[in-house]
Amino acid sequence: MERFLDMFVAFRIKPDLASSTKEGVIEELIDILFDACIIDMEKRKAILEAVLEREMIVSTGIGNGLAIPHCHYENIEGPIGSFGRIKEGVEFDSLDGEPAYLFFLVVTPKKDSEAHIKILSSISEAIGSGDFYQKLLEAETEEKIKGVLNSIPIVTKVER
């Protein structure tokens, strides 16, 4: 059985983000990958620009306390990402006007739009249909968060 985190070449978790702004959260999620040496400074800058450009089109704060900033990027081998949480919440221009508490950064190669859609769909469906949201809020350690993430059902069929 494929697990959620197996869809990523690299995925990192930070249970307690320090940022208090949308832009700060995005930058901190990207810095998680930079600090883990998954991306270099050039990729960090390019991914930050791409995610912020994407945010200008429409916010990735999808509501119900969840935001999934994402972009396509050419110079990576496969999907990379990070997860962060802010228990106090951050204004993220969410569709429901409420703060976001859980944040998934998803970066996929430009050539792999199917993986991009599959990952975003899996996150959205899981958070909207089960107790994953509450479990992610309550998980006390990075290991417990990984367990919750790996229990996310993977969308296997991508509708276009």
C-alpha cells in the first residue's frame, strides 16, 4: 500500500511554526526544505517567488483551518513538501475568512501535473472527510504527525 509521504521525494515536518503572517508561513515552510539541504538558495528563491505568484492568483487558504501553498517547479526530481502547524492560527486570505492552522507546502515538477493534483486532492479529501484535521492539531510530536499523514487515503484516480 502506498503511503501519503511516499508520494514525495522529500517531505519535512515542523510542528510549531513561528510566523504570524501568510508570507512568513510560506517562507518558513520553504526554509524547512532549505534547512534540511533538500533545496539550495537558488531553488529556495525561485520556489518562494513561484508560490507567492500562485497566491496572487487565488489564495491557497482553502478554508476549515487549512492552507496548501503550492507550485510547479522545473528543477526538482519529484514532489517535495513540508508541513507546519500554528496552534494560534494565521490570517491566510482563506475562502471562509477564517484563520489557517495547518499548512502543507507542495512543490512538484512542471512535467508531473498528475502527481500535483493527486497530492492536493488527497490532502483536501482527507481533511474534509475524516478526523485527520483534529489528529494533526493534537499530535504532539513529529513522529505522531508522520503517522497521521501516512494514514491519509491517497486519491488514485485523477479527474481532469
